[in-house]
Amino acid sequence: MAVLDVEIVAADHFVWSGEAKMVKARTSDGEIGILAGHSPLLAIMAPGELVIDPVDGSRITADVDGGFFSVDSNRVVIVADNAQLRDGVSATAGTR
């Protein structure tokens, strides 16, 4: 099964990285879901909720204050102005 290699960073700190089945975010054009094999993309993120379904473990949700994300060759890089994980997930929970 193909997976996404995901990395989330905020302007001033590391947030999370790991393998995921799906990433969902709100963009300036609306909500988007990313699965493995998605075509390359660069998008501006709108403030709101970012959802990650990791390969192992529970769904991860973060609040973001905008930024951008890129998708290329099953790699998703999210650079947020500010991002905070919800539900007590630590920054190292999904790291490799």
C-alpha cells in the first residue's frame, strides 16, 4: 500500500511528521483531501482544521492559522503560520 510521507512545521517550531493514509485541509479554494498518488500541488491553506490519518495510530487533528502545503511524489509538506495539535498528541508521537 502506498502511503504519504507527511511533515508539518510552524513558523517557529516542528509540529509532526510520519506516514499517513490521508491528509485533509482547508485551502483558499475550499477543502481538499490528499491520498497517495495525488498529482503535484501547491496550495495556500486557510485558517482551520488539518486532519491526518496516520498509517499507525489514531487520527491527528491540528488547528492551523494559515500557511501553505505542497504535494509531490507522495510527500506532503505543510508549513503553517501557527499550528497546534489537539487531543494531547505530542509533537513526537508520529515522528520517525
